[in-house]
Amino acid sequence: MAILELAGLRKSFGAVDVLREINLSLASGEMLVIVGASGCGKSTLLRMVAGLETPSSGRILLDGRDITSEDPSARDIAMVFQNYALYPHMTVFDNMAYGLRIRGLSREDIARRVDEAAALLGLSELLGRKPRQLSGGQRQRVAMGRAIVRDPKLFLFDEPLSNLDATLRVRTRAEIRRLQRRLGVTSLYVTHDQVEAMTLGDRLLVLHQGQPAQLATPMEVFERPADTYVAGFIGAPAMNFLPAILTEAGTAARLEAGPLLHFIDGRRDGPDGRALTIGLRPEHIRVDPNGVSLRIDLVEPLGSETLVHGRLAAPGEAALVLRLAGKAPEGEVLNVVFPPEEIHVFDAGTGRRLP
Amino acid sequence: MNPRRDPVAHAVLLLGAILFVAPLWLVLVGSTQNPAVIAAGGLSFIPGDEGFSAYARVLNGPVPRMLLISLGMALAIAIGKIFISVLSAFAIAFFRFPCRQVAFWLIFITLMLPVEVRIIPTYSVMSDLGLINTFTGLWLPLIASATATLLFRQVFVAIPDELVEAARMDGAGPLRFLWDIVLPVSAANIAALFVILFIYGWNQYLWPLLVATNPRLDTIVIGIVKMVAVETETDWSAVMATATLALLPPVVVVVLMQRWFVAGLTEGEK
């Protein structure tokens, strides 16, 4: 059953279209991650759901009720802000209790809810402290607590981990996911971090310049990216793109660099000579003495693996990144092959995936 | 650097301190000397032998009443100014309404007009309202403040948007937001401004002189001037004693609110 439905949601500031036609429906208990580069409209989308921004057109339905023009406080939605937005003059307890007090809950009810949330988040010892006496991670948890005590229909997260250091971010990421599963609360989570997107989401919505580029499970987005933008955005280091043309009656691609790659999953439409872009993830390129030669210009050892940057010696001199297990290879030239079973085929003009 | 080893800095500090303290000291010791001796030019830097008799003299006269009038006026001006400027700054900082920028600039422009420029029209308005020679007339025209409005606007604009939005999600309406979030967060600034405005109100001279001719509405500042004005028989030690008394309330306010005052002027963290 859909808890949240966005129908034809648009937003423009003056002549600038920030979001074009967003249609989305969230099942109960689902965690949907909206991911994209900065300026793609993901925060605007979240803020429209929260009621902090008015859509130019379209409707927002929460549990079947049209909330498009409702006040944020009437929406039964809680939000965790990027900078936590804790009230600096209030204690942790008061920060969590404030929304409940305004809603007119009884004193005992408020105390019970805050205590429960505090216990859940490990904040019980800190209830009397002011935000400035807390560490970044603790503040983040208070911000979560403030959302949890409200017991809302929908949780919104606006890049809640971006102000934490790397170690804490990994730990908090797992904590958020555990908590979200345990409470079973439907969530929208906005991030620009593709690792957060992959690990947290039941589904991902990749936004590109205000338009949905792909809506699918994380693994599907990774394994079958809908276009070159998604392919380049998800996965680190980014996917390599090589120019090619369609050949052999649509059953193979001839790379500009030389090699012929036979499609293993059927033929592609179009006349021979159609311009293609072949995508290959850095971990899928293999070293092979019979391959084309690659001039290495940078080697980055990461310990368990090595990133190799180089340029093909073949025509076009396309730049490539390889991810090799183990130590850095010796020498300045490497011969590489492109396994046909790992390639992604895109139209060179539109960037769309050719299935 | 070891501060003990810097005699120049100390000399400058000492000189500054003497420059500031000397007049106060003169007033203080003058209030204990014989008025006839002072009138003859014999004001000395050493306390006289009259003790606190001058204080007894002035406290039995109209001075307590003047102090009360001044206190009432200074409080009314400080609180009134804060009340009005907080509300107008709140409107300008947090709400979008037609002509918001125009309103802001109009307030800003009034900064350039000193009180003296508009004192005649103000007098005429007060006269039309029948507020000449009333206590209300003393403070009412002085409570609009462009400076305080601009100051609060700056303070409010510095409140992060996310805090405003969090309060909206929590369901706080505008007045509730003002009372629960904005005012506590700006408490230090309000206290600092209160001190400045209280002293501003306490030291008002021109306006009370114009609007209140009834001696029962004399402020302490006007009272001192009136005591001096009678050239031939000025009771100088009484003047000094009154001046000392007039100094006390601002000092008390500053001392009581010093912690807040300094925090409000220096701390930027929100």
C-alpha cells in the first residue's frame, strides 16, 4: 500500500525549472533514497514534501490524503536536518519535547515518549545537556530523536550524515538503517553520497537536472544503469566510457580503440555504424597480454587493491581507470581486454541504455 | 609578552583611567565639601568635612521624585524601544510581504535624521494628542528606534533557516516561534541593548525640557541643570550630591547586566 504518492510534481523558480514532473509512490515501511549531484533538485523535492516549499504544480498524497497545500505542522511528517537544527537554548529533553508540547500532549505522555526515544538512541544520560555540550554524533541522534518522538507517518532525512567525520558516518549510517527497519517507518532520504544511497535505500531515485534519471533498487541501478549519467554517478571510481559503433548486424560493437565486442545478451537495434558508448566498470577490465596496450600515467595503491589510470595507445587515446586486486603492476604499459559479458551499451547521442 | 614588563602600556592605561575617573572623583568629593568654599573657587581633590550632609539635604527635597521620574522614563524608553524594534525586526527578517524592502529602507533612512530635526513636529503631534506635560509624553515619542530595529534584524537574520524550519515542522506559529525560539536565542543581544537604551533614556535632556514644564515632571538631569542655573546662590555640594545620585542607577544597571552585556556585544555563536 502506498503511503506517499507524488503525482506530476513540478517546481520552477521564475523561468528556471528546478524539478520537472516527478511521479513517485512509496510503500509503507520503505526507505527511498533520492540521490544526485548538488543542484539536481533533490533537496527541493524533499522540502516540498515537508511543506517548506510550495510545488508549482502536481499533488502530494500522504496516506491517501492530499497534503499539497497543508501547513508543515499539519502533515504528520518529521524531518532530520543537515545541520540538525537543534534549539541551542533548550536541553536535549526540551528539544525532543518541544513539538509534542505544541501539540498539547500531556506531561506524562511527553516524558514517556522522550524517555523511550532517548533509550532507543542511547541518549538517556544526556537529556539534561544543551546542544553545545554534545558531540556531532550525539547532536545527530538528538535530531533523530526529535523526529522519532513525533511518531510520524513519514520521515524525511536531508543529508543527515554530511557533517560527521568519515568513521562516524559509516557507523551512523548503519544505525539509521537499523533504526528505520526496526521502527518500520517510511522514509525519504536525500544524499549526494552514492555509498549512502547504495547502502541505505530499498530503492533509489537518481535525479539529474531536475528529472528522474532512474528509479530502481540499488543493485539494479548499479547493474543496469538507465543512462550514461547514472552509470557514471553510481560506482566509484566512475565507469569508463569508450566510443564505439554498432556492427555485424547489431550483434557486436567495434571500439574506436580496435577490439570487437560481441554482445552476449542479444542484438541491438539500429543500422550498422550507429554511434554507441560502451561502459565498463574499472573492476571489470582485465589485464591480458593479448589485449590493447594502455600507457599508465598514475597508480594509486589502496592496500587491498590498486587503481590504475592510463590512456589507450590506440586511436582516440581514451582515458581509462582500472581497479586491480593486489599490488601495483610493474612497468609503464599494460595490456588490457574488455570482457563482453560486463559491458554496458548506450546510445552515443542520447546517452540512454540500449537494453 | 609578560605584561609586567610593559611600562608604556601601563602609563597609557593609567593616564586613561585618571582622565575618566578624575571628574567623577571631583563630583564625589565635592559633595562632601562646604558649598560656600566651592563657590569661592576652593574645590579641592580631598574630601571635605561636611560628610553626607548634602545628601540629606537633597534627599529631603524634590530629588527622590526626580529620580523616580527618570527611572520610569528610562525604563519605559528601553522596554518600549525593545518591544517595538523586536516586533518590526521580526516582521522584516522572517516574513515576506509587499513592500518589505521599502519598509526596511524607510526605517533605515530615519537613522539619518537626529532627534533635533524632528523635535518641532513631534512636539506638535504630542500637543495634538494632549500629551504635553504628562508622563506619557516624556517617553512615548522616543520609543521608535531605527538603530535597535536594524540591530535586531541583523541578529534575527543570523538565526539559521533550518532552525526556523524545524520550528515550523514542530508546529510553532509565528508568535510562538518568536517567544520560544527567537527571544531566548537573542537574549544576550536584548540585554546588551537594554543597557544602552536605559542609559540613553536616563540621559535625555532636550525632549523632557520641551515637553514638560511642570516641575513635578522634572527628570534628574533637568533638576541638576535647574539647580545650577540660579547663578548667585548655587548650592554646589547639593549639585554634586545630586549628580552622584543620578550616576547610580545607570551604574547599577551596567553592573547587574555586565555579563550579558559583554556576551551580547562580543559573542557571535548561535
